[in-house]
Amino acid sequence: MNVFALSLIVLILAMMLSSSASFAGPSNETRARILFQLASENSLKPAKRILALKQIDEAIKIDPNNANFYYLKGNILSDNSYDEALRNLDRALSIDPKFGQAWYTKSEILMRQNKAEQALQAANKALALSPNLIGVRIKPLMQLRRYEEAMKEAELFVKRFPNNDVVLSMHADMARQLKRWTVVVKDETRLIELRKELGSGYLIHKRLRAEAYVALQQNKKAIAELEDVVRENPVNRKAHKLLLELYRNNNDKKNIAKEEAILSELEKKLFTN
């Protein structure tokens, strides 16, 4: 059945649900399934979140033992009503303890509540039940400062999804924490490539790579990198400050004066704005 046909059936059945006609309507099971489908679709539209909650609540009234219904409600509430979202996810898990996606969503919410240990426990269950949820342990492990383990998880993830710049950035951050500067350079080099393909956001990674070069005492590379950054973005204060520091280390008076003048001008603009 194609998408158009399915949408048409959902529309017709939805009209039947709202109709006051006296003829026999769909069964309770069908009504609950339609409401769940409508709530799922509306939950993706911020302007229709309230409607989605009403629809899923109605579905729950019809079938209070469906784990998917409580999961959807918990997912809808996960952006701001954390406690209520967790109550619904726990209800889903009491019905179906092997609901891997529900454990994953629970882990994400617990992370937002800064409950890293509990988040890790939920992530462990999510991964055990749904091995495709690779990477779910990275954030809790990072928050717990268990960087070695988190890096291994991130490496497994990036191996499968080499173009995922979010996890690669996390890997680079952890390498910085562990002062593994050659790893940072490698990660930031890849991030520069990925961001250039997207057409934006790569300059911050060039600056971060320059900082790694400084840590490795490769100051010439760092200066060349930072000069590229300020050439493309002349108002990048962090890059100018690091350049000034490097020029001072080299006693490069001409460039020291230049960077001091640029930073002074940038400071004036910052305070006048």
C-alpha cells in the first residue's frame, strides 16, 4: 500500500471518529490505532504538540495497556516536562521491559536532569536490548568523566557513521580532556573536511586544530592555521588573541603591534555595540 493510500485511509477513519452519525463506527482497537497514528504525525509539528497529547491521551483511555502509547506521550513531553515524561516512559517499560527505545529516551531525559549515573544505567539497558542504538552510552560516560570508555564508544560509532560530525566533535573534546593532542589534530582535520563540504562552520575547527598544534609545540603550523582563520574571519577575537600570544613568544614585534592594534579595535567595537 502506498503512502497516499494509507494517508487517505487514516483521513477517512479520522472523519469517522469525529462523526456523530448513528452507524456503527470502527472498533475500539481501530480507533486507538488511528489516534496513535495521528498523534505520532502531529507530535512532529511543534504547533500541534498539544493536539498530539490530547490524541494520545484518548488512545490511552481506550487501551491503557499499550506500551507504545505511553512511550509516545513520554517522547512528546521529553522536551520540557521531564518528570511527567519519565512517568510515562516508566509506565511503558512496566508493560514492556524490553522496549529498547523507551530506555534510550529515558536515558536522554535523565542526562538533561544531570543524573548521569541513572542515565548510564538506562543507556546500558537500551543498548543490550537494541544493539542498533550504538552510541547511547557516550554522553553519560562523558558527564561521569569516564573519558577512556566514552572515547571507545565514540570510536565504534564513528566507524559505522564516519560522517557524523556531532560524535566526532565529542571524541575530539574527550581527547582534549586527556591531552591527546595528535588525536585532536586528526579529529579536527576530519571535522574541517566535513564542515567544508557543508559550506560553513569549519573555521572553529581550524582554530581548535591550531590550539592542538600549540600544545604539540608546533607553533609554525599553529600560526599558519590562525592566519588562515583571521584572513577569512577578521573579527575572530579568539584567533587573534592566540596569534598575539604566539607572536610574543617569537618576539615578532611587527606582528605583535599589528595584532595588538586589531584587538584594540575589536574591543572598542565590542563595547560600543
